Amino acid sequence: MSCDFTALANIDPSDPDQANALLQQCSGALTDPNLWLWAIVFTIVCAAVGALIGKYKNAVVRDTILGATLGPIGWIVSLCMPVVKPRPVCPACKRAVDAGDRHCRHCGTALAP
Ligand SMILES: [Zn+2]
């Protein structure tokens, strides 16, 4: 008996041992190390492709998470999202500041408006 819908359809409802055997078989399929290995590799590959998309969208973390969690759907979502503008950088200390800041929050240098 294999773990599929055919086995489920052909099961004898009056024999609880058959249902139990099928349940055991399907549970065993879920704990198969090969299934988990493929799931982990697939997740890593999807995250890497998402990171590559994010590199061109200036949103590596966002698109890596989208790729890892949603897979190819996350890639499509990433491709549909707008390019993130890079944050302005303080000319003195080269650290990121917010767009409307008058002074650098890190070193206090006056920023051009
Ligand atoms: Zn600064």
C-alpha cells in the first residue's frame, strides 16, 4: 500500500487496521530525511534567487525573506515591488541618515537640505 489517494479510496472502512497502516505509511513519508533535505535545499536556492533579485532592487533582506518563505511566488512579488531608493549618506562619516535630517545623527555634521 502506497501513501496516495488511490490507497485512501480503496481502503476498507470496516477494517481500522488498514486505515492505521495507511496512516503509519504516510507519517513515515513525512519524516523521510530525503524529503527534508530537498525542502531545505529548495528553500536555500529560493532565498539565494530572492537575494539576487533584491540586489538589483536595493532590498536584499526583504527579497531574501520573500524568496525563502514564498519560493517562486516570492520572486514574482519581489519583481513587482518598486526599486528601493538608497538612503542618503552623511558626507563626513559615510553612515546612512534619513532623507529629512538637518544634522547627522551619528557625528552631528550639518547636512545639505
Ligand atoms: Zn555623520
